[in-house]
Amino acid sequence: MKKASLVIAAALLALPLTARAGVLEDAVGGPEWLKYGFDERLRQEDVFYSPRGAVTNTDFVYNRMRTRLFAGLTPVKEVEAYLRFTNEYRYYWEPRHNVHVLRDEVILDNGYLAIVKPADLPVSAKLGRQDLAYGEGFLLLDGGPNDGSRTSYSDGGKFTLEAADSIFDALIFYNKVTQPFAIDEAKDFRMDDQEVGLYGLYATNATLLEKQKIEAYYLYKNGKKSVL
């Protein structure tokens, strides 16, 4: 077995560099219909907290370690099923024994089915839990603001029409006041303070004005009563 491995290794080394790269890419990357991977974000924050009327102040110093695992299946080029799981562990330097309520939770922060231009038609749809960003993130971005930047998903559907040089998106989303599902001490924690429905149209054009992008939209936000 060792001799066979040495022979294979020697043969690979004897190949041109481009050929060796192709062999390694196929071995590591997997089939074309599957993509997978992870990303890790490490952030340190120092927050001085001085609530109104408090006798003492608190200095919070902690690390945020966000780990995300994802996988996407593309059985045909027009269809993709995508899943992404996230955990954000926080380690506190100050106060030394502070524990964040979300430290152990693994959450599904993306899970959608996308259909892109079937039969070469200029229409697409994405249904399920997905990230949204409109108006460079100033208009639409974070569907669950109470957990910081751990997640930014919204639940619903986006339907897209590409006509000439314009893109038209129809948006239908409804975000519930999600609570962590695995942590007892987080029973009073909510991803947002109210249930929110969002419905509307968003149009984008990047050719009418040179080096400018025009965005027009009509959005209706239906905020439910506060649950606090």
C-alpha cells in the first residue's frame, strides 16, 4: 500500500502544474452540484454601559466568535437548495463570570429554495429564510435586530423580473418574534420586539443615468403590537 501511494504521489508530481491543480480541485471541491464550507468571524468589543439612574456602571469586554456552516445543492442549474447554520459564542473578559444567553445555540439562519430563470425566462424566485439587503443596507437589512449581527435573515419570498436594464423585485416577508429553542436562561430573549410583515415592490436601474443607480420602491410594513 505504501509503495502504491508513493507511485501515485510521484506521478502527480511529474504532471504539469495545471494538471495537478485540476486533480486537487476535483478531490477537494467535490461535485459541481454541491457546494459547502464554513466561515469564522472573530470580533472583540468593549462596551461601557451606564444606564440612567444607575449607582454603578459596567464595562463589558468580550469576544464574539461566530461560526457558520453552509451547504448548497444544485441538482439542475436553475434550482438551488441552501442551508446555513450559525453559532455565536461569546467569551467575557469583563465582567469575568458573565454568560451570554445565546452562547450555546445553533440556529438555522438561512434555508431557502431558489429557482433562477427556468427555461431561460427572465424570472426568478427565492422562497424561505434568506438575507435581504436593499438601499445599501440602510433601507432593509436585519430581520432580527436583537441578536446584533449574529444573523440578519428574514422569512418569506422574493420574486424577481429582469426587464431590459431594470430589475423588479416583489417582496413578501413575515418575521415572527423568534425565541431561542435550546437555552433555558434565554426564555425571555426575543429576536425582535414585535412581529413584522413586509410587502412591496423594489425596482433598480443602473443605465438610465451614467455611473448612477436609480432605486424606486413601495414598501408596506405591518408591525404588530409589542410583545414586551
